[in-house]
Amino acid sequence: MKIASFFSGAGGLDLGFTNAGFKLAFANDNWEGCWETFEKNHKIPINKKSITKIKADEVPDVVGFVGGPPCQSWSLAGAMRGINDPRGQVFYDYVRLIKEKKPSFFLAENVAGLLSSSHYLEFMKIVNAFKQIGYNVSFKLLDANDYGVPQERKRVIVVGYHEKLGKKFEFPSPLSQKPALKDAIADLPEAIPASHYNKTNGKLEIYNHEYMNGGFSTIYMSRNRVRSWNEPSFTIQAGGRHAPCHPKAPKMRLIGKDKREFIKGKENLYRRLSVRECARIQTFPDDFVFYYSNVADGYKMIGNAVPVKLAEALAKQIMKDLKGIRPQEKWQTSSAKQKEAQLCPE
């Protein structure tokens, strides 16, 4: 079953879906920094337009749409501008293309801030927009750690099934075992620092096993950034400067309100997680190579991605639901030509 991906980035969501048996037929992202990584790992060309410029006839007939619209506008850590930010408005371009192509299902992923009091009413407008174009919509705040991902990462997942399917998505149950940092990165040797000006060292024995240099800001030092080996990681963010510290270091000491320090005599143990360590925590396999000149772009691709194992858990549930639908079942589209569209394109 073929899917189309939007806001694809490095393609963590895409990899989870292809691992579950779906086939990637179309991908789109207008950030140049991810193009080489996406195309070399997923082996298909990426559409480089803004979603606002994509027309429905550019997207092939697929069974599903998947994507994570830009989250900065809705983030609790950001400016919280939501729909007033152009990046927040692209959610409606996603709705527009779904309305025109009528896939059997869609999935959207975004930050927990979408459910905050500041954005909840606007979020419900988005949910209702999906309902109005013929989808039964389910949404839930999930923690990736419940689905085999060794980090605490709370994200809103929205899944819609076309009403003609006569089904509504039910979220998979959390796993009984929650992985920790030791499960993800304990076997890796010590990483190396990035090159001058935080440029990449190039091809390494372990791909991307390099970490960002530089001082730690007062914002960074305002809270503990160290998790121990037997705990899940903090959320992997899209900025390398705020990457968590490696668990070999002791937890930071509180010395005042929103002010911490590294343990004296242990300062040499504090370094940011490497790009590869962050990738492991996001459950990318080691043969998934990130291509960049600036190490910051490696962190950005990984931090913006949907963890692969979380995506795979969702995709497996969707695949299971769709297997009960006969591909030859059809319904009329609302286009001017009223041509028939397959329910589950192969």
C-alpha cells in the first residue's frame, strides 16, 4: 500500500511506515538541509516545494497521507503563536490536499502544546476541518517511551479514517517494557568532538558519532540536563546546543532558582550527546546516515523527526485495520469529473 509523506525531514515517520509494510510513493519538504539525507536513505526523490505550492495532481493516488506539520508555532517552549504564524497555517494546506486526494487515512504528528489552553480551540478547528471533509478522527497525547523509544517524548497524534471505511482508529496499547539510555547507547565507544566551527569530521567509523562543541548557556544551565543510564533520555530537541548531556556525567547540582552547575572535579565528563547517540535515542538504525556540513543540521534533522519505533507502532495498527478492506471497493470523489478513486491503491 502506497503512502505520501509531507514535512518529511529526514524521514523517521516514513521509515516507521515502510518498516510496517507500506511503500513510500511521494515525499515533500522544502528545507534544503534534509534533502540529501532523505533521498540517499529512502531511495526516492523528494519534492522540494512548500506545501502551499503543491497541487493535488502532483501527488500520486495513495492509500494514506502522513506528516508532521512544523511544530514551532505550537510549542510550549516557543512563542506559542499557533495559527497566527505562517508555519501554523500549513496545517490547513495538509487538510486541502487530503480533501482533494481523499486517501483512506491520514496521520498528523505535533507537539504537546497543541492541546494547551492557548491552542486547544484552534486545534479543535483543525480536527473539525478533517471531519468536515469526510474523516472519522482520533487524537491522543502519546509518550514515545511507551512504544519502545528510550526517551520521554510527548506528542499529539491525529489519525483519520475516511468515513467510507466505517472505522475509527484505536491507538495501540503501551508496551510493558520501557527502554532506557543504557539500552540505546551503552555499547557505543566515546564520540569525538565536531571539527572547527562545529563542522562535521566527515566519514567516521560510526556514522555521525560526533558532538557539538561550545559553551553552555544560562538557559541550558537553568535545569538538569543529565539523565542516568537506567532512565529514558530527555526529549531530543532540534537544536544541538540544547542536546542532553551524556549519562556518564553526574546530574547537575542546583545552586539557586533556575540555576545549576556541573559537579566540581567532574567537568570533563559533561558533553552533549553525539548526533549518532541522538539518532539511536530516536530509534534510527545505525545504517541510516545523516548528511550535513554543519553538525547543527544533523541535530535538527533528528530532533524534528518522529521516532521510528513510535511511527512503526502506529503504522502496524493502521495496516492491520486496512487489511480488512478490499482494494476493489470504490467511492465517488467530489471532483468535477466525478471519477472513481480506489479505496486502497496498491
